[in-house]
Amino acid sequence: MEIDLRLESSLWVGKKRYQAVLTGWYFQWTEVDKNNREKKTTSVPVSELIGLEKGQVEILPCKSVEDTDKDFTVFYVKRSSSGGSYGLLWLFGRIQFSCASRALRDQWTSHLRAALKTHSPSRPHRLLVFINPYGGKKKGRHIYHSLVAPLFELAGITSHVIVTERANQARDHLLKKDLSGFDGVVCVGGDGMFSEIMHGMIGRTQQEAGLSENDLNVTLQPCHLHIGIIPAGSTDCVCFATVGVNDPVTSALHIIIGDSQPLDVCSAHHPTEPVRYSVSLLGYGFYGDVLAESERHRWMGPLRYDFSGAMVYLSSRSYAGVVHYLPADPLLSSPRDNTRCLSGCSVCSKSTKRLFPHSTVSESVHSFQSSQYRSDRSEAGWVSVAGRFRCVSFTCMSSSCPRSPLGLSPSAHLADGTGDLILVLESHPLGFLKFLHRHTSSEDQFDLPFVEVHRVKAFRFSLPSGEEEDSLEDMESEAARERENQESPQCGMDSETKSRTGSEQQLTDRTKGWYKPRGDWSREKSLFCGPCCTEAPAVSVWNCDGEILPFSEIQGRVHGQLVHLYARGIEDKAACVD
């Protein structure tokens, strides 16, 4: 039997009288003046009510409760323009109502709670929270306990909190521990923390499904637990590209109301290495060199990325390679169509039906996508581009961030089963500088003669004939140098360096000597002089969402809507009515 949730009566806010109406889907209140003329109406979807309490209640900055017989307090989502950001800030709204009687107060609270239960069935009740105390400005703990935890408590969410003490602790926990009873996983940190949790969630799901992650032919199963991101890192690109702002309260409110945003993930394969996953950047050449160079300057903190970027740019490197890619259907979307993937994106919505035609039966989904990809792997339809590249980049999202509001590929979609492949061919240093600068403005970074962008479902990168043997020699030379480095004591490591895994430390040692230099790497010498003007390495490395992949040849494949975030995509500022 369906419960009638409609309720209407006069309520007071201070000395002002309001006519309040609950229709089931919406709760709204309208001020009424002495002449009974209605004024502005505030309307809030029931799904965006955070919670309600009897009495006069304050939550932030600290909780206080004054138990009164005729009052109740409602907490809800308010929207506000976020200034320079592309999306909308979600604010913690609060309004305190007074009723004519205690019975009416109880009637309102019971009806509102029933409406919440009826119209918000996907809200989480129990969350597993990982806090990275070392990320960004090292404020993860403070952000969670002062801003997020009180909101979770108000919404009736219980949390099991783990403060990580080492790299990959969260990933290992997700792979090995019992996750039953949890509705989702929340990371309080930056993009590195998100990547760690994403790897753990995908790996756990494939283990339970009996699938091999490292098999390029396998279509991975979507993760059943949602991931929430509370931004507390240096860049927070994933949060910015899926919400539109980097604000802990906004992200916490998306988690509370149970928003769901599917997200494509690219798997990166190499024959001798475990699979890696990427959502924001797989970058070879410039972006790989910047990350590897920055490992030598960890003592500089976040400033090391700007410093390393300048050093790598001045060295004016390019690398020989062959890129093979499988184009996506150009009739569905294009990386040059000047659209933005916003909340309720029609391209992503249509792609859900295309990717999951039998969504009620997981086995059918798996068999459909597996057969589809096997047919795609035939050489028919693949396109090849050979040459020297300043950088080869691949992203499954716009990869926008505060410093690059439109991102690497402004028209990329979050959940359409494709990614954007960006090829920057060898060019004059000033031309490449123009390409980099356009990422910080609204100019089209693809409108340059040496830049190509393609929407693809899969890609491969290989070295030209003869380069493979040279790169192996470089690796062997580096291995010998690495053994020599390990014999000398390491001093002055900060807490962040000490917390890294052995493999990450090994990569740091490796980049201290960089790679074996090789002559005749470019037809022209650098135009600049200085400490960065050294002979370039024969090959570069891959930057996989901020992690170094120490090899050159790679195969990538997009897995449509593999994970789900507590988000709803970027809301257009035109929707801001508060």
C-alpha cells in the first residue's frame, strides 16, 4: 500500500510565516506577508535533503542541540556559483521551522523521513573511508573530521575510517579484507589515492568474477561498490573533472545523497608487467619525462612539477614511435565537436544502452562486450601513425583542473566507452610552448598543424625497428647504475619518500641517473643552454595517472563504465537558481 506523503501547513521561520508543502518529490516553502500575498518560493527535491532533526540544531562548525517541542531543523543542498570554477559549489543549507503544535511538528518530521526513505533508496548507510595524511598540504585528517564526518553523522551514515601509513595500503586492504556490509569506499586525498583505491576495487571485482586482469582480451566486470572522492591533494583532477569544483563539502554532499556517475577506465598492458589503470592521463614523452624528472626533486614538494616541466621543456625532446589506434564511431561524438560532458550528458546516456544492452543479466553483458572487442581486435579498422612525437597522451575524461579549466581534451566524455588520443608531433619549441599554454586558456589546443586528436576504443604504442634493442641496452645500463646507487647510503628522505613502496623507490633511484644518453637523437640541438641541455634518452616512460610505468611499448583498451563515483557530472552554472 502506497503511503500518502503529501502534507501542507503554515510554518514559521523566526517571525515570518511560510506556507510549506511536501508533495512527495519536493519540499517547498513560500513566505506569506500580512496581506497573504505570496513571495519567493524555495523548492528543494526530497532527494537533496541531507537530514532533519527535532529541535533547534546546529551542525557546523560544531554540533549543538536545543530540544524544543514545536521546532524542527531541515538541512538541504544549496547551490552557488563557484567563481572561476566551471561547476557549481554545493553548500550546506539549514532552515529552522516552528509549528503551531508538537503534534504538527511530529507529523512533519515523520512525513519528511518517509519521503527520504521512499525517494532516495540509493543513499549509502555504511562507508569505508581511507585518509591519506601525506597528500597535498597534509590536511586530509582535518578536512575529514571537521567538514565531512559531521555531515555523514547527520545523514545517518556510519564510517569505518583507516588512516593510511604506507603506499598501497588501501589497495591491499580492498584486495584482501572482507568488504561485506559496505555500500561504498571513500578516499580522502588526491589523484594518487583515488588511483590506489580504483586499482584495489577493480582487482577485487575481477578476482571474485574469476577473471584475469592481465588478459587484454578479457572484458572486465564493473565494480559494484561506488567510490567517493573528498579532495585533499595537490591537483585533484579526477574530482574536478567529475564534479566541476574541488570542494570537500560539495563532494561530501554528493556522497550523502547517493549520486552515481559511471566512469570509463583504460587498462594499460605490457607483456612483462602487471596491468595498470588510468582515467585522467596516460602520457608518453613530455608528460612521462616531467614525472620522472620530478622524482629527483621530491624535496621541493608540489613545486617540483613546475620546475621539472620547465627543465623538460627546455631540453626540447622528441621520441620515435608508432601509434596504432582503433577509431570510435565518429557519428556518435567527436573530440572536436566543442561540446562538454555535463550532468545528464545525452552521449553518455545513449552509450549506457549501447555498452550494456542486457543490463539485467551480467553474464550477457560480459559475453556481449567480449565478443564486440574480439571483433574489434582484427587489424581491419586500425589506423597507424609513425614519426617523432613530443608527447603521446590518452585520457578518458577532459582531465580539467583549476590550472587547466578545460583540460587535456575539453570535449571528452566520462562514460561513453571511448577515450581521446592526442598526438603531438615533433615541432619547433615555440610551437610546443603555444600548445602547452593553450591548456590554461579557452583557445583550441588542437588547432595546430602538428597536433592530432582522435576518439578511440583502443590503441597501441610501439618502437620502430631497431629502437627496441637500443632501449634494452639502456635498461641494462641503468640496472647496473641502479645497483651502484643502492650500495651508497640514502640520507635526508622525508616522511613521504619513506612511505613509498620499494618499486616506487626503485623508480626514484632509476631517475637519478635518468637513462643512458644516446647521441643523434634529434636533427637539431636545443635552442637553449643550461643544466637541462643534456643528450636525450633513447626512449621515454609512461605517466599513468601520476605513476611511472618504466617501459615504452604499451597496449591500451577502454572499459566502458567500469567504476561508479558518488558524483553526477559537472552541473552547468545556468542551473544555479539559489
